Amino acid sequence: MKARSISFIFVLICLSAGQLCAQNRLKPGFEKAEAIEMLKVAGGFVDSVIIGDPTTCKRVYRSPIVGLDNVWDLWQRNDGVGVISLRGTTLNAVSWLENFYAAMVPATGQLQLAPNETFSYKLARDPRAAVHAGWVIGMAYLAKDIMPKLDSAVKKGTREFIITGDSQGGALAYLMTSYLHSQLGNRLPTDMRFKTYCIAGPKPGNLYYAYDYENLTQGGWGFNVVNSSDWVPEIPMSIQTTDDFNKTNPFVGVPQAIRSQKFFKRIALNYAFGKLDKPTRKAQKSYQKFLGNYMERIVQKNLPNYRSPVYARTNNYVRTGQTVVLLADDSYRQKFPDTEKKLFQHHLLPAYFYLMNQLK
């Protein structure tokens, strides 16, 4: 009897271990084959895919168009891992409007989407963190459609998801990763696991958002794959003022130090410091005026009920997350030469597919 009991317990342990292993199919670290498959998944939004279809993933859902021409796909990998794929910029002018609405908003706040509907989000813990206003809109509308699908997937036993997107989709993938992590322990189970592959992703927010995101995904759970010849990961343009530094910094004491100088020296130093400090502050205000207030009015023509949070007084966009560099060499340049006639020569799927396959 005891032998049978021991055997039964042993079988239960083995089965439990097997289930545990089956629930941990996602592994930390960059995997070339996984990244190439995500590039092919991103290609699923293109009518004529020239890099090939995914080989380990099957699409099970495509969302309606929401927000500013945003769409997402749900894929299922052969091993049961779910894939949330976010579409990048389209030829629709509204999709480009989302990119140009580049003022920053706090990384924690609310968007008013309808007269009686607000969307609350928390994308970072640091109150100084700020993110791209247009992409927050895209993330919000997509999240509204994604969350019910995740609820259904969780009920069916799926706990592991890859979040991916190309170009604008890469920017959205950053914010979606932050948002879904904020839902763990609230709407989503705490044992869910996310791994992110941004592809050609532009800069999503300021340094304090980047710190939070990198802490969230450290250990090999978040990557941005970048072609070194691609200009898209270099945008939006960044403006750094003395206000963008941590509170303890050498610029804090400059005015007081200048006031302690003798009269003529004080005048000269004030003039020199003003020449260095004022242009960036003026540029930041202009950035917010044209890419914030002005663009917001155009956004509201397409989303009449939208109301923006108060803009953050920063436009210090920085490169975010662990970057996997696809270094363009001579052989690449022969195949994809620089040309003013093809602005997206280095940004499109074939260029990334070529360089990804060269990775060792």
C-alpha cells in the first residue's frame, strides 16, 4: 500500500513538473529565430509579404480599426505562446497624425475618449516619466480591444505572450508592455509573462520612462531591433533642458554661484549661461506648441471626444530598452544603397530581414 502511495505521489509530482515546464515556454534573452518570426508576423499586415509567412505562428484574430488607424493581431505559436502584434504606420494620413502628435504627456494619467469614458493608465512609477502623446492614444484604443482577448486566453490557460510591432507598432509595443505589466495583479494574473520585440521602434518617451521600462524588462525580456542605417529609430527629435536632469545636479547651483561673483563678472556669466540655457527652453516650448497644442486640434477633428492630459514640460526623447543593432556593412550598402528617392529604403521589412539573417 505504501509503495502504491509513493508511486502515485511520484506520478503527481512528475505531472506537475511537466505542466510547470509547459507553462514556461518563453525564455529570456534575444533569440535570432524568434526575432525573425516576429518580423514575419509584422509582415502579416502587408498585403504582399515578400519576406515569407510565419512558420511557427498562426493568426487567430484581427481587430477592427480603432483610434488613429490602429489595428492589432492575435497569433498563436505552435507551443501555445500568444503573440500580440501591433500594426505600424499606414498610408492613411490619420496614422501619420499619430506620429506627429509628439508632445509628451505624463506616463501616468487619464485620457478622455468619450463624454462618459476615460482611460486610466500607469506606464511608469516615476512621476517624472513622460511619453509620446500620439502613441498613448493608439495604445489606449488598442488596449481596450486587447484586454477582453487576454481575459479569454487566460481562461484557456495561456499565460505567456510576446508583444511585438514594427515601426510605429514598435513604439506602441513599448507602451503596451508597460500597460500590461501594470495590470498584473489587477485584471491580469500575476504569473503572466511578457517578452517584447520592438522592431525599428522610435523613441517612446523621456529618460525616466526609459529607466522604468528597462527595469521592467531587464534580464532579457525586452528588445528593440534596429538597422543602423534606419532613420526611424532616431525620432522623435530630442530637446534636453536643464530641467531634464535629476534634482541633484550641478546646474541647480549655477544662478546662486553667479550671484556671488563681482558685478562685471556676474553680468558676463549670466549672459553666457543664458545663451546656453534659453535656446533649449525656447525650443521645448515651440515643440509643445506645434507638435502638442496645434496637433491636438487636428486629432480632435478625427476623435471629437478626445481630451489630452496636461502636457509634460519635456521633450527629452531617448533610445529605450536593450538595443539589438543590425550593423549595416559594405555588403548591405551594395544591396540597399542610400538614396534620397527612397526615404524608407533602410526601414522596410526586406532590409531588416536581410540584416537579421546575417546575425551570428
